[in-house]
Amino acid sequence: MTVAERGEFGLISAVTARLGSGANCILGPGDDAAVVTAPDRRVVASSDVLVEGHHFRRDWSSAEDVGHRAAAANLADIAAMGAVPTALLVSLCVPPDLDVRWVEGLADGLAAEAALTGASVVGGDISASSTLTIAVTALGDLQGLPPVVRSGARPGDVVAVTGRLGWAAAGYTVLSRGFRSPRALVEAHRRPRPPYAAGPVAARLGATAMIDVSDGLLADLGHIARASGVGIDLRREAFDVAPQMRDAAAALGVDPYVWIFTGGDDHALAATFPAGTVLPPGWRTIGRVNDHDQVTVDGEPFTGASAGWEHFRA
């Protein structure tokens, strides 16, 4: 059955029936608006849009994959502020001839990824469109902590990261060349694994700045550097190249460090900490903040590729 055959309200019923309700949801889908708890009395909010053909392809990823990816992109932003995700609002613009089962699969993926953080999908909207578009807004709770912003890094701070880097970009390259393996890289492109819990932990440890690595490590650390008025120097030797990535790079004629330094969509967390901070398991030191005005690798600008993803770049 297509979306048009099911109808707007039938489609909404089909979607909402697949969404669970987390502890932070007082009133979920079904009314004019949802009601979500805000124990901290401050709400962290972020939004993101995925457009078919631009951010995902249905011949590369299942509906569930796209749902996981759409949720992860927003939930990671909440974690990067040092907050705990509480809720997602999802708006869908779908072609009338789209199979209802695809939308149901998308809902399953959204709900499953949100559940990893204790959040739930609490509402949204649906509209007809010639282009399949998914817009997600995430809400989060700071739990009494100050938000970790981009502008707090200071010279002498250490730079650290947690989560995978370059895996999703490697998977994208593999798929774009017409291959479906190594499977671990392809799956990393389809479903990222953000270290959600690490954000609040870093906040409690006194992280001075933090960001979700969605556009590429160099590009995103560049946001911290500009906001803080500092420079950042990374050490290439601090980065391990996984065997799957090394083998794929050799087969495809790609420098794996291009994926690591400039590839996005893994949604790792990068943060700066005062020197001497004992980092928790999963975090690794990759560089240091200085008083220069750029992001460098071993003291030199990275020349392997552009720093990372940017919309509207020709």
C-alpha cells in the first residue's frame, strides 16, 4: 500500500503505533503537542534535516538504517552539549507513491535509536512532497550542569576524542565505488554509533569545549578553534587505522587519513580538557590547544583534502 492509499491520518496512525514512550514523555503523539519533562528547567534543542539523494539513498540503506541515522545525527548534538537526550520530534515530507512499509521501517529505526539514550519520539508532522525529506528536532536535559559550548577551549588544554572516526566516510567511498564490503565500513555509513553517554561524562569532568564530529574532525575542531579564538594541533600518531579501513584504502587508492581527518557522519565526540585531566575509558588524547589561529596536523596544515563537509560547496 502506498502513502496516498493509506491517507494522511492512516499513515500517522501507522507510524505512532510503532513509537514507544520513554520516561521523559508525559504526553506523546495524539494531541496538538507533546508534553516532555524538563527537570533542569533548561532545555537543550537541536535540529537536522536529511534529504534523499543528498544525505541518504534508499538503494544503499534500508528504511530502518535511515531512521537510525536521522536520530543519531540529532541525539549526538545533544550529547555534545553535555546533556542527556529526552525526546525527538520528527517531520516527514514523503512522495505519495512511497510504500507505507518504508515509512514504518523508518519509524522503527528512529524509535530504536532514541531508545538507546532513553529518549522517545513524541510527535511531529507529515506532508506530501516530491522529495523524501526527514526533519528531526532533539531535546535534552543538562541535569544541573552548565552546557559545554564551543567557545571554552584555552591554550594548553588537551584535545581528546571518543568514538569512531573515518568509518562512515570509508563506507560511503566503498558504496560510491559500487561495492558492498568491507561490511563493517558499509554498516558504519548506514548506522553510526555515537558515544552518547560520553557527553555528560565529559561535562562532569570539566570539558572546556565539545563538539559532535559530523562534518569531519578538522572542520569541526575548526569550529571550536574559531569560537574560542585559539589554534589546535593534532598528532597523526595518535590515530589508529583499523585493518578494515587500511585494506579498503589500499584497494581503492585512498589515503585512510583523509577519511579520519575529513570524513563526517560517525558522530564521534571531540572535546578539550584542562591539562592533567584524567580522561575516562574510551577517550584518547589526540592533540593540544595552542595560541595560533588554525587547526594543524603535526604543526602543518592538512593537505590531503578539504577539511570536511560543507553544504553549498561547488
